[in-house]
Amino acid sequence: MDFKEEILNLKRELDVTVVAHYYQKDEVFELADIVGDSLELAKRSLAATTQNIIFCGVGFMGESVKVMAPHKRVLMPKIACCAMAKMIDVDYFHANLKTLNDAGISNDDILPITYINSSAAVKAIVGKMGGYVCTSSNAYKIIEKGLSSGKKIFFVPDRCLGQNFAHKMNLKSAVIGVDSIETIKDADIICFNGFCSVHQLFTVEDIEFFRNKYPDIIVAVHPECDPSIVQRADFVGSTSQLIHFITQEIAPTQKVVVGTEFNMVNRLRPNNTFILSSTKPECPTMNETTLEDLYNTLISIKNRTFTNEIFISDETVHYARVALERMFEV
């Protein structure tokens, strides 16, 4: 079966918008109506005029669309798991709060901020506590707003993002389970010990290799990378910011090495672009979605069986949306 041709026919026939994250395989990415990073896709899916949204990405992204547009039907060809988002759930969140409480930091002195790479349930807890969602592109503004409350920031789930923005803002950071209680009590930003497995692949040795081989090369990385990488980079930005910088702000002849997911980097430009790794930094769960999965999801809409539809309780939608809307307000 020619899945591509069948998918194109079904898209013309059905009331559906297909959205895909930048990290998706080329074959899936090319058939999407809307592409972007996680925040862009949530916002643009909300504005889509169709009743059905097919989200090609990982689970928390489909949930974010459902939270922002509960009146729409959201389906995922593959409800793949983001490893970072999976690292924190409601129980882990409360266990970490207890650690802070036991250290003498009360909940009244804590403002939680969750990276968008988290489940709707975690976003809802953050919303209930008066906190915010953030993305890698707006974390600086969100943290700055959070600090104006006079409270300590409890940042989940990505320790690297929290540490990198703390360093950028000349603030003290600590990681629960890694740093001492004294360091945690003294910190402005207290981080949950989560991380992105793909962005942990890049090493200082990788940077040194490329700088030695190409002395004028620019190193551009995502802020989910380890602080040792970020502090040696020439440019640090979210997925969308990296794309804009590399395709719009530097000359085509300028060599650049990029520390983020393979599929996105591979599409950027044909020449003078390198991957900051000796191995292929490909997100395994982002790459689970296939053309056959997308075809089957479209068929389920046609047959009204609705495969892998996203359902979230009304209470979770309410409080998760509160946290997301606080972000949009900032």
C-alpha cells in the first residue's frame, strides 16, 4: 500500500488537521499541515478550524492540545512517551515537596514552575499551587516573573534547563537528591532531578573536537543540554530559536555544529551544518510514529472508532489550563 497517497486522500476527505513536532521522521513531518515545537503546536492547534486534530509527537504534547482545546477531538497515531516527562508524576512531585518541607521550606515559600515537557496531571498540580508552565524559549521570562513573588522556584522536571537559566540570571541553583540540604536551602531555583536523554549525549569533548577541526565554527545548542555544554556554546536556544538562528542569522558559508535532536538538525540546511555528537542523537520515542500509524488514525476517524483519542478529566484540564494561561499572560 502507498501510505503517503492514501493519507493525502484521507486528509482531503476528512475534517482533520495533522500536526507534527520538528523531531518527527521526515516521512511523517512532510505530511503535516502544521509543524513546530511543542508550544507552537499547542497554540496553532487551538486556532485550527477542524474538529479533529492528529498530533504526531509524544504524549504530553497531545495532552497540552487537549487542555488548551478541550472541545476538539485530539488523537495520536502513537502515544509515545517522553522520557523526561515520564520522570516526574504526581507522587514524585509530592515526594520532592516533602523533601523541601523536611528541609524547613514550607509550601507557602515555594512557587512551582513546570517545563511544558510534563504530563497534564503535573501541570494541574502546578496550577493549583499558583505556578506556571514554561518552555525553553520563555523560561527566562517565566522564572523572572516567578521570582517577583519572593518565593523559591521549584523547577520540574528538567534539572539542566533550571540550572542553565539560573546561571544565565546569576542565581543560585540546586538539584534535589544531588546537592546538600544546605545548598538547597540557599538556592533560588531548586530543580527536580530529571533530564532529556538525547540532550545528555553531547559532551565537552565533542565541542573540543569541532573547535579544533574548524576554529571558526559556531556551537549552537539547546538549553536541555548539560550546563557544561551550554556554558561553552556560542548560541543557546529553543528548537524554534535554533532554527531561526541557523537559517536566518548566520551566513550559509558559516560552519555551525548543533547540539539537539538529529531529525531537526538534518533538515536545517544542506551545507556547513554538523551534529555535535559521534553518535546519532535521535529521540527514540519521537520516532515511533510511522506513516502506517498515521494512516490507521485517519481511517479510525473515517470509521468513527477514533484510535488513541486523548481524554483528560475536567478538573485536570481546568488546573493545567490555569498554569498554561499564566504562561501566556507573561
